Amino acid sequence: MPTVTVIQPTITEEKAAKIHCAAYCRVSSDSEDQLNSFMAQTRYYSRIFENSQTEELIDIYADEGVTGTRDDKRSEFQRLMKDCRKGKIDRIYTKSISRFARNTRDCLKNVRELKSLGITIFFEKENIDTANMTDEMMITIMGGLAQEESTSISQNLRWGIKKRMENGTIKMCTPVFGYELVDGNLILKSDEAEIVRQIFDWYLNGYGLAAIAQMLNALKIERFGRTSHWTASTVGVMLRNEKYIGDQLFQKKYTTDTLPFRQVVNKGERDQYYYSDRHKPIISRDDFDKVQNILAENKKSFKGIRQDHIFAKKIYCGECGSTFKFKCRKNKNYWVCRLHDSESDRCSNKQILEEKVISAFITLCNKLWYNYKQILLPCQTALQDLKLKKFSGNTNVMDIHKEIAKLK
């Protein structure tokens, strides 16, 4: 028989380190009862880990008054995911799946990513622990229910708003410049109303939108009690606003029916509701109609380009970083820095003929085409490496995280 020799361990087992935990809380509105729930959640998680021998609370991530249907709207949730990718967290506690996410696709995507990083999640209400699960069926079912609940609430709210618009009981949520909001009604503010009249008067006397914006900035006119930077687009929106003649048009925008919910401009897809003589006007209907006619004529005469033009939002100013915009002057097309166009003293880059822009673009394309091996291929490789690092795509790191998860 062979002789068996037992080799005693030379390294003593160290005391297991505490598991680094995080808590995630969220409420979807800033109403009083929701804020009480929010405070209760944060207090609960602050106390639960005080005397724990195995777990240590690293941080509480709390989104207040934001929707759960979109990840990009939740800054604290994004901070939580970043800290997880950095290896700061081992386990996440949250009240329920609906607090974690109300979009099934986003919920599963985040659960899978955290699982691949070796991070477990415990949903207290549903008593679901991803550390003890071998499949995603339960999370999918509960996430789907949370999503349907969110969709149902949204539809009920929109139905109520639509009925109030139909019967004339709808109230304003935010005031426009020149008015203040009192119990949902627009009340005229005399000092701001005078500025509104001046803006319409300037435009009727031949001043352009950019020129009016420059004059308002020079006068340091405040909006809603704070210093504001006036732009040509801001002035244009004011000149088209029917509220200055005492009318109100509701449902200029509407919310989509499917997740993620988005607000889009109503171009005829939904009903609109126009109320006449609802509050005290600032501008006469005659002057307002004259302004609309001038705006319409200027729009017809403007030889502009579509927003999907190859150069739109693609040319950046080398001095200030602003995007270039298209302008037509004396039957010639130009591209000019937005900041220089509105405030020339803040940026010295002048307008460039479109022919020169096109010529420079073609030259650049030709250089890249003939030198793609020296320029484009290394750039592609560098971008792929960066993508792998950003999304924790390094296989060695992933293997280590999986091994950590198995050991836990």
C-alpha cells in the first residue's frame, strides 16, 4: 500500500470580509404621501444594516419624483450601475421590482448585467433573491406586471386630462412670460407684459428674431425671476404663442402609448382643444395676426434645408464648441456658428460659404479613403477596445466576477 502523508495548511483562514451592500429607493412623484414613502424607505435601509455582522451598507441610491419606465431619467440608478461596474458593490436591496424598474426589458437587461458582474439583488416585497434563482421567469412575470401597472396608471391619467380639456375645466401647469399662475389661471404681470408688447412692436417694425434677442440680453431682462439668456428661437416661440391674445391651445404635445413614454409634437395625431378669451390679453388680435403673416412669409422665403441634411448638427465651432447652423443671405448659402450668430462678441468665427464646406468635406473623405489602413483601421480597433472596457467586456474581468459569484 502507498504511504499517505497529510500536508498541513500553512495559511490560516481569515475572517470573511463583510459583503458590500447597496440600497435603491425610488418614488415616482413629489406628492406628500410619496415623499413620506421615500423617507421611510431611506430610514429603513439606514437602520437595517447597523448591527449586521455579515453585511455592510456602502450607500443608499435614491431617485425622488422620477419615472421608473426609463433608466436614463434616473440619475441615482445610473450612479448605482456605475459603482457596480467598478466593483464597489456585492449585493443590492430594493423594496420591490416596481421600484427597481417598470419596464420589463430594462429590468431584465440590468438584472442580467448585474448577475454577470457577480452582484445579487433582493426584492423584498416579492421575496425574490437572484442569488438563489436559476432562471428569470419570476422576474419576467413580476416585471411585466409592474410595467402593465405603470401603463394602466398613465392611461387613466391621460383619460382624466382629456376629459378636463373637453369640458373646459383643465388648468394651466406652468405660466408663460408676462403672466403668473394663480389657482391654475393666468394672471397678467404688468412689468413683463410691457416687455412682451415691446417684443411684438420691435418685430412689427422690422427687427429680426436674433436682433430682438440681442437687445433683450443687453437690457438683462429676467425670466421667471432669474437671469436668462435670450435666443432667436425663444423670441420666435413667444411671437407664435396664442396665450398673448387671451386664448389657449391644449395638447400641442402628447405622450406616446408605449414604453418608454415620450412626449412628441402633435402634428394632427391627437385632438387639440382651443379656448378663446380665457384670460386677459397682452397683444391685440390685429397685431398678433400681422406678426403671424410676417413669420409665415419669412418661412416661405427662407431657402433652408431639412434637419436630416448631412451637415445638420455635425459641424462644430473650433473656438466655442457650438454647432453650426444654416443661413441664406442674398441668395447665397452659409454655415455659421450659433453663438457667433447670436452674440458675435463671444465667438469670432465668421460664417462660411456652403461651397467651401462641401469642398472641405470631399477633401477629407478622399484623404480617409486613400489612407484608411493608416487611419480608419487603428481607429476602429481603438473604439472596439474602448467599448469592451466601458461595458465590462474584458473576458478576464468577467471570469473573475463569475468566480466571485460562485464563491459567494
